[in-house]
Amino acid sequence: MKVTKISQLSGIEHTMELNITSEELMRIENRFNTKELIQNIVPHLVASEREFLMTGITEKEWLKISDID
């Protein structure tokens, strides 16, 4: 499923193809009400994919800001 989020870091809109169902996405979006942890909803996703679902921040953005020249 393609999921589009706006990065809380940059404000840029990103779309990512993720192996999730619409039901899982709905559960993720309602996790504050249900107190469900994202790693329990989609344990098959890697941490960077779960981070994207929560914040819209991509792994590339994290690497860019953590790059020390």
C-alpha cells in the first residue's frame, strides 16, 4: 500500500510503498486512543518504516541530518 505523509522534520511530503493493510494503517492512526504500540500493529516492518508511519520522516532524512562533515 502506498502511504503519503508529511515529514515533521522538513515539511516535505513523502510517499512510501509499505507492506501494510488499510486496517493496519487505521490502527496506526488510532494508536493514541487505543494505546496500541506500532511495533505490535506492524511487527513485520523495519524501524525506519514504522518511524515514517509515525512522523513522515524517511531514513534518508535521518541520515542527512545525522551526517557530520
